[in-house]
Amino acid sequence: MTAAAPHYDPTSLGERLRHAQGMNRPLMLEIIDKACRRFPSLGRSERTARVMRLIEVEAWADAALALMELELPLWRIRRIAYDQGEWHCSLSRERELPDWLDAAVEGCHGDLATALLSAFAEVQARAIEMPRPSVPNVRLAADSLYEPASCENFS
């Protein structure tokens, strides 16, 4: 018997976050269920317990930050800004680079926690789109016209 992996559609989660009025418990648990890969594998550790405690007390922004720290250890918040009624959150792997060189991911929403999790969902979606093998690709057979030649002069 094989276990089917849950189907994760990053565009539907992004749309759901865009149209949400604000963060709530069912939406946060849906994000954990659909977009998080490390959270279930850690079991009931101190870090996952902390996220669940923050969800219980409805500290949405703190829960979003703790979840991002757990799920995206290489990503850091580059910028959080409030402009004309919307929060803008940028996540980056290279915070020290100038803005024009950095490939930051941005999420925006009227609610801070939802903006944070929109950027989080975008990073998770990009990770799914770009699978990286753990072993580099190697050509199996050399070209038939290829013949090694020694260029050393041993005289």
C-alpha cells in the first residue's frame, strides 16, 4: 500500500491568501497542511509546539514568522513596509545584496500576517517549480567523435 502525497497547488493557496480578509486559525492550519514540508516531519518538537501555541493565542504575525523560520531556514526578511493601507513583505536569501541585484520574493496584503504568509507561499511555490537534484547530472556516454589527446610535451 502506498501513501499518496497531498496535492499542493501553490496558485490556489496564493489566491486564497490574496482574497482572505485576514488571518484565522483554519487558514493558518491549511497553510501548514498544504505548504509546509518540514513541520510534519519534526513531529511534536519545541519549535512546532511554539508555532502551535502562537496559533492558539492568535498571535498571527508571530506565528507566521516562527513558521517561516522553521520552514525556510535559508530565507530572511529583507523588508517589511506599510504603504497606503497594505503591508509589503520581502523575503530574500541574500539580504546584503543591493535591491537591484537581489531576487527577493514579495507578498502584500492589508493584514501583516497574511502578507508574510503570501511571501512564504510564493517561496514554497518557487521551490516546487525548480526541482534540484541532490546529485549533479553527468553525461552517460561521450560523444562518438570525441577522442582524448595528450597535449603534454615530455621532451
